[in-house]
Amino acid sequence: MRLRLALPSLIVILLLGPLPAVSADRQEFQVGQIIETKTGRVLAFEDWLSDVAASDVIYLGEEHRNRSHTDAAIRILEALQARDRRPVLALEMFSWDGQTALDRYLSDPGMTREQFLQESRWEQNWGGAYADYEPLISFARDHHVPVVALNPPRPLVRRVASEGWTRAMTSPEIAGWGMHDQVKLDDPAYREVIFKQLRSCHDSLSEDAYQRMFEASVFRDEGMAKTISDYMGKLRPGQGPLVSYTGAGHIQYRLPIPNRVLRRQGTSLRQTTVYFTAFDPNRTEEILALVQEPIADYVWLTPLGAHGLPRRCR
């Protein structure tokens, strides 16, 4: 297994237009296809939605800053609402200390964009261009979709990365967020893919440094899984599904977040994973590998983002 991370009107049409259900192979890959990895079939959007609409949690894995991926997520939310579902959106891009500001911004039309970004601590926890993800928040605000801040605050993650799991868990800051009693489960498959990526992206670090970075990854994924699991217990009758929107690396093979949520919720939880990836005709072998591995339940081929293909480590 391999770890992967993280419009013009014509592109929108290519992304959102319906496609026939056909079997996918390397000659047939094209933008807009939604490939069911279990069968290799390419599904039309409405057929795909019929398969996934009954899920309790739908995990969408994006390539950061690709507008096609936020557009696809919005299309899914719109389609769920059209089917009288009441989805909840959970975002990696916001941290727990921004939840109060998120709730206020969604309900208070008088709160300005600038106030929201300041009070949600956007720069401190995520940073970068808020415009990359603003369409998701605007849709939620306009269509009364609750939004859940998924990520542990960045200072907590940095503490684990610098001090290691055992020492960091004794800190009052982590205890204050209810993470002090979390168990660091050592899943061999998860460890394998995370360490492979760390070694690929960060040369010549000490084994201790790799271990602490690995533990920070566990902390983030456990924190996001805990947030999803806790929120599932708060859903009102008829509310759902929860649509989780994170970097694609957090859903691959179900190892980072989905399996951790399942451990907390039990085997009756219905989960679906969808891996968004920009399609380049020169990447047919890589796309084929994503389907055959399989990286997720579905692979959705999108247009390239404005920033091109995401950077791959060695």
C-alpha cells in the first residue's frame, strides 16, 4: 500500500455532468468518472448517490486547494438535501478552538468574514487562502448545514510532534480537550504507510524524530475520529449523513480516520470512502493502481486544480 496526501464553465460541466455506467480500464479514464473500486464500474452520479445516500458517514478525501473537489463536495451536499436528507459537514480545515466561531458565523448574518476568520483562528490552525474553502462555508451558511471543526488545534499537534505521545498526554492543554485518555493503538498497516511517507518526504531524520512525527499523525487522526464519533451521538432523528471533508491521506484504505471511527462506533456503522484525484492522461497507471489497491470505495476523477498536480514525495 502507498500513502498519498495530501473553473471555467467547461470544466464544471465535465466534473458535474452525468456519465454512463461502464467498466473502467486505462483507456477509458476521463474527468468526471466515479469508479466503484470493488467492481471497476464507472457509475453515473445519480446511481452512485443511490448507493451512498444511506451511509452514516461519507468520507471525501481531497487534494488540498483543488476547487474541483470543493465543487464536487457541494454537489453531493445539494443532492443529499434534494433527497430530503439533512447532511452535516465536517471539515479538517477548522480546529476545535474554532467551533464556536463556526457556529456563530453560520447562524449570525451580521458576523463579517473578517471577524469569522479571526475568531475561528484560521491563520493559526490552517492558514493559506481561505478562498480555497470558502464555497463550502458559504453553502453551509446559505443552506443551513451544520459544520463540525474536525482538527485538533495546531499547538496540540506540535506538542505531540516535539515531546512524543506519552509526555504530551500529561499536558493540561491536551487534557482540556479531552484527549489525555486516548489510547495510541499501534495498527501495523497504518504504521507502515505513515512511516513510508515520512521517510519519503523528510530525509535523514533520526528514528526518534520519525517516531514523534508518526505519533503526531496518530494524534490528529484519533482526534478527528473522536470528533466524528462524538458528533454521531448528537445527531437528531432524521439528521445525517455526516459528510467528512479532509485531505485524501486521512481516508486511504480506511486506516487513518474511518477505521478509528468504526472502532468507537461499532460494526453497524455504515461508512463510504470517496477518493478525489485530479486526472492527467499521463497518470493512467497511477489511477489504475488506486482502483486496484483499492484506495477507497470510490475513486472520483476530477479536473486539475489551478495549482496543477499536487506535489508528490519521492
